[in-house]
Amino acid sequence: MAVLDPELMRIVEMRVLNKKVCRKCGALNPPTATRCRRCRSRNLRPKHKVAMRR
Ligand SMILES: [Zn+2]
């Protein structure tokens, strides 16, 4: 795979990580969500930099 522009990678990363994940069902929700759209749980967490693992 080609190495992408680091600045572009940063933007892509921000977009991907800018979500909330439900701890209960694992659904992705918008960053503005206070409740899960699938199970209505309020047990949401922001998606952190797990994608940085190699
Ligand atoms: Zn849920």
C-alpha cells in the first residue's frame, strides 16, 4: 500500500475516530449522540485511538 500524505491521514483518522461506540451493542453513533441509536443505552464511549495499533 502506498504511503499517504500524513496530513490527509490525520484528517481521515479524525473522521473515523469522531464517533461514539455503544458499550452495550457496539453500534457506532454520531459524536453528538447521547444515546445509542440501536439499543437506546446511554452507555456510550468515544472511539479512541485503537486504530493506531500495528
Ligand atoms: Zn447500543
